Amino acid sequence: MMKWVFLFPGQGSQYVGMGKIFYEEYREIRSLFEEAGDLLKMDLVKLCFDGPEEELVKTRNVQPAITVVNIACYRVLEMHGIYPVAAAGHSLGEYSALYAAGVLSLHDVLKLVKARGEYMDEAAQKNPGGMLAVIGADDDTVARICIESGAEIANINSYDQIILTGSYDEIKAAERLCKELKVRRCIRLNVSGPWHSKYMKGAQEKFLDFLNKCDFRDPRIPIVANLDGRPVSNGEDARYKLGKQISSSVMWRQSMEWFIGNGYSHFVEVGPKQVLGGIAKKIDKSCVVAGVEDSETLLRFLQRNNNRS
């Protein structure tokens, strides 16, 4: 059996129908959706499987929805005897990773992501904005764009992909600068707020009160945090880093560099879509990547895992 690092996707990886196949095939997953729906007072079955998309993508809806689907995929792997040797999650996905590492209970994870989504939505209503993917720009160019536009770095995903965040005016200015500086490509993202920016400070302050009421245990496996791209040392460290995450940059490239630098080479994306595996390959072509989100990808993963045991 190979030793797999579990990577959990975040907001942006959602789609109508995610998790449906596992829900139909596994009684345990139906129980998970029922338990989560009762706890959150949400019809997660309808939201995840039927949408509509304009409802699913709302921040207050999509954060619990993706988290439940991530955990469903994780539990299916557990049922097949596959457990992570380490974990990380991209932005929202960090909550799923903390669950997989035994830091947070299912109850606390679900309560946290629901509150997070609501507080972030409220902050975005007060401070509307967006995000911009900048592709093919070096660090000095990105720094110049941020200084001149007022935008901030939301995600450092790979060596050639950085996501900027800010008000609509700041994003518009950043987009103009990308063209002036002949950046290879820039893409406006379909998001409903300036995530991971100073405009989320209000959400972060409200969220900290909620966060402090939850029980954080020490991780049973290494879990690398978005805040600094380093493993959390204990439960209180996990709480601190999670509290800062809402308004801070996601250091994803640095997280992957830590894994690779410490001998981890096999990564499986546990949840909807297969974005993080592609990013891992961009950081280091030698990485072995896989994804599990439905019965087809599960079968392919299990065959691959068993063939290499």
C-alpha cells in the first residue's frame, strides 16, 4: 500500500451533483448527509445534488456543502482501508483536513464552516469585491501590481499562479496593470467576495469568538496549515492558525514544498474536482497524484494503490 497525503479542495470546486454517487452507493454516506443536514438545518441533499447552481455557489451554502462532500469522500476511503499519512486543505478545505487529522469533530467542523460562510457573506455584503488569477508573472511583478492597485495576494498556488483579492476597483486596477506589464494571462474569478483580504477582518473577529468555543485536539498525523505552509504543532496552534486564515494569504505552494521537501510524494485529492493534483504537478513533476470523488475515480485509485503495494 502506498502512503498517501490527503488534499482537500475548497470553495470553487463545487458543482451540482457532487457526492451523489457515493450517497446512492453507501448507506454510511446517506447517514452522514442526514446527520449533517439535521445539525445545520440545511437540505444538503437537494443543495448538493439538485442545486440550482446559483444557490449552491452562495458562500453561506457552498462552504457546508463542499465540506460534507469532502468528508463523504474521506469516509469512503476509510471504508476501503485507506488512511492519510499527512493532510492539508486549500482554504475552506483546511477544515476537512483538520477533521481527517483528528483535530476537530464532525460536529465542530460543520458548525465552524457554517458560521464561516455566514460571516464571510456578511463581510462581502459590506465590502463587495472579487478575485483575479494572475498566471505567468514573477514575484516582483506581482508585488508591483499589488502596491500600485491596492489588491492583496489571496492564494500562492504554484510558481506561476497567484490569486489576487480586493475591492472591485482594486481588482480592475490590477487587471489593467497585468495587461500593461504584459503578464501572460489574468482571469477574473467567479466569486462573490474579496476572500482572504483585509475586507474579511470583520468576519474574522466574529469567527474567533465562535472558534474559541470548539475543542481542538492534537493532530494524529502532520497537517500543514495555509497560514504559513508549516505543520501545526498541537491543537492550540491549529486553532490560532485557523483563526488567522480568513483574512490571510493561502500559502499553498509553500505547503506543497514542505511535503515534497520532507519526503512525501503521493497525493490524493479527496473531494470534488481534481484541481489540487494539477497544481502539485506544476510544483514538482515527480509527484504522484490521484483524485477520489465518485465510484469511477475510486475504482481507478484503488486499482492503482493495490498494484503498487
